[in-house]
Amino acid sequence: MNTIAMISNGLPNALAFCLKHNIAKVQAGPNQICPKCASDDLNKSKENHQRDVDKMVFEKHCLGAMIPERHSQSDFVNYKVQIQGQATALQACIDFTQSVINGSKSNFIMTGSTGTGKTHLACGTAKTLLKKGLHARYITSEEIAQRIMNAWDKDTKDQSEEAVIYEFAQYDLLIIDEYGLHDRDKRLELVHKVLTKRYDCKKPTMLISNFTQKKLRDDLGDRLWSRLQHDGLATVQCNWNDARVST
């Protein structure tokens, strides 16, 4: 073996140079790698993993929120604003949503005739909260009453009337749509029990109704109306034309 060969065999291979970071690569087993490139790849992998986790959590929360299929794409950004009243309603919902994110316990009421976009705005509110990791739930007042009444036929404690009402009181925001379309008397009492329980738990509620604001207040009664105002109450009246009906 000549002298040059002996010297070459006794020295490590020359390290390559990373043109991106202007540093020498390091030997890692049989490969040469740039430490900064390796770190960037690791961070990117972590970000992709976190993004996948966040997406799965969001989708799971959306399923739990029970947003109607018709409003699966409804959001603040695609709410059509053509008159000042719609702009006012949109901004009021955005402000209320932000207040819930900030920890406010205030409530929100939207009243008005059918086809004015109330449910669209409500679902936009729910989806915004879900993206922030909060738990929102959409349900009609009739469905609330029926869920509680179904529990009367159950024998297990976790399906009792009290357990169902407690469940509705745990959401960061409960959106009760179509208030007033439930049957009177007993069903009305059950819906009021949920509203009262959420007041006791200091949880905000969004109430949506085709009633006029005066009729809604009369239907809720003085005691419940007072409780809804205790931690703050914003109201919006949607009194423009039905967008579902062509003119």
C-alpha cells in the first residue's frame, strides 16, 4: 500500500456542505445530514401532526354540535349582507361570539320571521367557537323537550330528567333554535328548566325565535327574563323579508 492510500484510509470522508444554511453536514451513520435541515423536517412533521389532530378534534366537536346538514357550510364569511339590518345582525353575532371566547357569561337573543338568516348566523357562531376548542351545541326547543321526556322511560340514573338537563347545562354555548314551536305546558316547562339550569351554571345561551321580542319576553316570564339579563343580554331583531321566498 502506498503512502497516499494509507493516509486516505486513515482519514474520515470529507463532510458535504449545506448550501441552504451555509454549514457543514454531520455524519449520521452512513449518511451526512445538515442539523438545521433535520430540525426543520422534524418541526414540520410535528406541525403536520398537530394540524391533523386539530382537524380530527374539530370534526368530532362538529358532530357533537349537531349543526344541521343544510348549514354545514354556513359561516360568518358567507352570510349575505344586503341591507343595514343584516350587517347589524352579523356584527352583533361576531361580537357575542368573541365575548364567549373571552369568557363572558352573557346571553344572546335573535327574533324575527322565517328565512331571515337567524340559523345561518347561529351556526356561524357555533363553528367559530368550535374552531377555538370550545363546545357548542345546536338544538331546537322541541328537541330539548323530547330528549327530556324520553328520559322518563329510562331506568338508569344517567338517563334521568335531571341528567339530561345537566348535560345541556355543560356546553360552553347552547343554541336553542325555533323557541316557541314546542308544545305548550309541560314541554315549555322543560325548556325553561334547561334555561334556568344554564343560568345557575353561569353558561351563556343563544335563543332564537320567530316570536316578536315582546311575545318572547311574555312567554319566558318575568323571572326567566330577568335571569337572562343578569350577566348581560344582547338582542337582535331580524325583521327583513324571507330570503327563501322569491319575489
